[in-house]
Amino acid sequence: MNSAVITKCEYRLIENPEFTIFDLILYSGKLKEDNQKTAAGILFTTVIELSISKITAGNDVLIKLLNNRKAQFRVTDANGTIYMVGNDNFPARLLHQKALEGAPGSFGGYRCTITQKSPTGCTVS
């Protein structure tokens, strides 16, 4: 099984202790972490890209609720490895793009990008 396959994504707003799962398209996600040396030390940039299908009223409310809010995301890959992106001190933020393409069989849903910049990067559990 390929460990790069994201099978589950959950979010937690900073003011809420509980994680909530959101429905993503399997095999649509990827997690990437880069680092750069700055005058203050190493700065990690973690980016998760994933897609959510079906433009519905419920999904629209959820995506707009999460848009640019301080949150923590828990992402699980196919091997069961859990990556925590964001925390109370260095939260992650989600930005989205709604896409409804006009050709038959094309994508209709949300393309989401979750970004966190921190001195520690994402953690693995």
C-alpha cells in the first residue's frame, strides 16, 4: 500500500477540543513539507492539498466555516500514519476554490489548500 495516499482528514478549530472528520475524495490529497533557513532559524512550511466532492449546501457551509480560520488538522495516510498540522500556537489555515467545470465527467467540488508555517513543522504520531 502506498503511504502517500491520504485516506482521512479531520479538523479542530482552536477553540474546540474535538476533531471532526470531513469527506474528501480518496487519492486526491498530498502533504508536503519544506523548510528554509531564516535569520531567526529554520522555518517549516507544511502544505496539504485535497479535494472535496459534491457542491452541496452542507459542504458549502463547512468550507466557508473553515476558510482562513485558525485550526488544527489531523491527516491519516494509507499505512495508518497520522500527521498533525497546526497547533494552538501555530495554527493551520484552509483556503478553498470552488470548481464546477462544464465538461461531462469533469470535477465539481472544492479544491482545498491547508497551510501552516512554524519552527517545528508537522508532527507524526
